[in-house]
Amino acid sequence: MARRVNMISEINDSISTLKLQVRVMSLWEVMKFENNAEVQSLEMLLIDEEGDKIQATANDSHINKYRSSIIEGNCYLIGNLTVSKNNGRYKVTRHNFRLFFQNTTAMKEVNSEKIPKSKFDWASFTDIGSGAINRDWIIDIIARVVNINNDKYVHRSGNPTRKIEVELEDERKSRMNCTLWGRYAEDICSELDKSVDNCLVIALHLAIIRDVKGNLELSNSMYGTKLYINPDWEEAKELKNRTYPVDGALSLKSTQLSASSKQTPEEDWLSLTNRKTIADLKTTREVGTWNVLGTVHKLVTNYGWSYSGCSKCTKKIDYENNIAKCKNCKGTVFAVPR
């Protein structure tokens, strides 16, 4: 007897044999912190015919097996996924659980007109400001750009990166600041320079909420965020056709870039890094490198804080007649504090 297809709403950690028919609504790669050229995980936002969504992850050990088989926008029949609590620092969906690919996960591409191509859950700025929307949620927003507060290049990890700060107004006429980085900032500025009617409506899929010196604002995530500019959607048309009083006329042309400025190390690190809390690290099933923001409560001086490691393989080295030797590399090496 063929196994029944489960709905996303049914998923919990008591299901031992899971089978889903879903569309890959969004697909993105997360790069390794220590090597931005290597992929750490393949992330997916899956949607079923009921419009429910859940996040699925293929970690680095499974990426090569599944990467070529998964195409954003296509539908798949997927079985044998691991179900885990959705305890991450940033939650892509409101579902209590998330999925992980394993060696036995099976996939088959299918055609299904019943599954929507996309479904956005627009967050209102009022709900964000009131706390009705959790700051750990990754959200969708659609709004009109009403002001450009700043447009400049900053140095991030030694490289110049464009940063634009805009003020947005949503359908409820509530306003919120939004900071966009890199290619997102470049895309906004390019459209502003080409704009004829001086009107810009943007939609951010998978945006993050940031607390900047006590004020909440929006930003793109380091990976995964999609930016839509003046999309041909009814919600966007309504915002675009909104009128403003003459004395409140908006000037949205991209301003002259200010001189390149340098962020403080704290601002640079906090902006878009992959962060987890200590509690997250204790419960996560993800494999990767994460940053933890915390306060030093007490210094432990009983043990050393570093060791002499091999410059090639990082393993601990031994000294023979004051010469560094690595058992793993089987030879003389340079010692590096680690």
C-alpha cells in the first residue's frame, strides 16, 4: 500500500515515516563563516497545496547529493526527512518544526497545479513595533519608499560595500526604517536613478528585524532575502497609486554618495553575521560555525586559552629539541597559537 502524503500542518516529531508533496518556494545557500567560498548548507522554504510552509535544510555532508536535483519553483515528492524542533535564532516560518535531509531522503520531481507558486505573509509595521511579531521571525514586507535617509559605501571586512537607509510606509500608513546592503542597495539605487514617476514600491521576502540602538528597523539577511521592486501585484499597485500632499512631496532620486566611511568593529560584526544564542547551540542539529554575542561573566584562569597548532592541519603539535613536530603531517611544521 502506498504511503499517504502528509500535509505540512501535520508535521511533528512523532511522525516516523514522513512523505510530502511540496513546491520549493525559495532556495538559497549559506556559506561557511571561515571560508565564504564554501557552502555550509542548502536552505529551502517548502510550501504545500494548503499554503502552509516549512523550512528544510541539506547540511554540507548532503549538499552534493541533492544540490543538482533541487530547482527553485519546482514540485517534488519527498520522503524520509528528519523532523527537528524549530529552535534557531532566526525562524524562517512559524511552524514549530523544521526538516533536515539525510542519506536516505528520497526525492522525485512531480507536476502539481494545486500547489501555489508563492504565498507571502505580509507583516505590518504596527505589529512589528508593538511586539506582536517576534523579532526572531524572518518576515515578508511590502511598502513604499518615502525617504532616503543615507546612501554611502562602508568598509565591511576590508571591502567597500554599498549601504542605503530608506524609510518605508506600508498599507496602514505606518513607517519604519530599512537598511539594505550590497547588491540589494545597488538594485534600489539603480531603480531610483531610472525612475520616471519618482515612486518606488519594494517587497522583501525573508527580511530580518534588527534592534539598532533601541529602535527596530528592517534589513536584508546575509543569505536568502529576495527583493522585488515595483512588482506587478495588486498590493504594490495600491501603494504605488497612493497620493501625498504637495507640501509632503517626496524626493527619491539617489543622492550623491557620501565619502566612504568605516563602521566600528561592533557595528560591522553585528550587522549581518550568522548568530546563535548559547541555548541555540545546545539544541541545534545544524553543523556550522556561528557567532555568539554575550557578556563575559567570569574569567576562568585554571586552563590555557590556546594551544600550539600545526600551521597546515591545525592539530596540536609536539616539541622535540625545541622543534615543532606534527604527528598528523609527519614532519617539521610552523607552530601557530590557536
